[in-house]
Amino acid sequence: MFLMTYSTDLRKRILAFIQTGGKKSEASRRFSVNRSTIYRWLEAQDPLATEKPGPKQMRCLDETALKKHVDDFPDLTQNERATHFGVSVSSIGYGCRKLGITRKKNTRL
């Protein structure tokens, strides 16, 4: 999904157009902005504020804690480890590769 942030100037022009009596559907056509976006701006406390999409904070994976967790619980999946550490599955995979931990292989013949 692609999220687009509209400029503050465009938001001001659209909101001014509506406040002076313009219709929301006309503003949508005239400024090429989806009507649901305009409704969202009108309902917002601060319609000119933009919120950056994505994670709210950076998550760091402690390598020593990951190594100890793998040693203590060798049968857990990457999904279970990701839930335990509160990170994504790809972060666990990257951390394991960085530590030289490969996927579990069957050693029975």
C-alpha cells in the first residue's frame, strides 16, 4: 500500500474552499484528492498535521540475548522468537545470520 502525504498548502486550499461554501465532492474533483481523505481532514483535530507512517520507534535486537535465547530454547521457531523479543520475523532472521546461526537441520540418518 502506498501512502501519500499532501502538502500543507494544498490542504489549506482545500479546507478554505470547503469553508467558503464549496462542496466536498467538487473539491475532490478540482484538487484530485479522494473524498474520504477530505472527510478525514475535516474530522481531525489538526487537519494540517501530518503523521509519518511506519514504526513509531526503532527496535534493536540484543544479539547476546538472542544467542542465549537460541541456546536455551533451540526448538522455537523464528515467529515465536519474534513474538518474544517484540520485533519482526525478518529481524530475527537477520540477527541469526549475523551470529552465524543457521536453520535447524535433521541430523538423523
